Amino acid sequence: MRFDIRCLHLDNSEHVDQHARERLTSALSHFQSRIERVDVLLDDLHGVKHGTERCCTVRVTVTGANDVLVQHVDPDIYHAIDDAARRVKRTVRRRINRRRDIAHHRSVNARHAA
């Protein structure tokens, strides 16, 4: 599982980067063999204006399925990362289970047709 984490307009970007890496690694560890890549963009939506919206966008490339894209906005970048990690875990699980269910359904139908 390869990570690419980019921080834009954020203070303490090294600490934020490490937090994102730990949370997402933990959230996706169960699916590690099915995940090719995780791209993360952490951004302060207002940049130098110091607004109150921090955004965590996560794109997960899953082998044999469409990419999963999750975005979460929160005043605290750490909460945005935590919530995005929870959502991406749920979404990846559903995507993998859906692919497995479709494959199972097709094999059962093929056996009955023969």
C-alpha cells in the first residue's frame, strides 16, 4: 500500500502528515492486500485568510474495483483526518464486499445454468 500525502496551507504539516499516515494505515490495514495506493490531500480551504475549514480528501485505489473518494471538512484538521479515515474504511469495505458478492452471484448462476 503506497501513500502520497500532500499538505497545503497548513502549519505543522509534518505532524499532520504523520497523523494522517497512522490513521489511514490503521483504518485500511485489513484491506492492505487489495489496496494499491492511497492519495491524501490535506488543505486549509481559506489558505492565508485563516478560515475555519480544513479539508481531508482521500482517494484509495482498490485492485479490481473503482477508486474510492472521500472528503471531509472540519475546523480541526485532525478531526477531518479521523472522520475521513472512518468513512474511507467503511466505503472500501462495502466496495470490496460488493465485488465479492457479485462474483459469488455470477458463479452460482453459472453452476445452475450448466
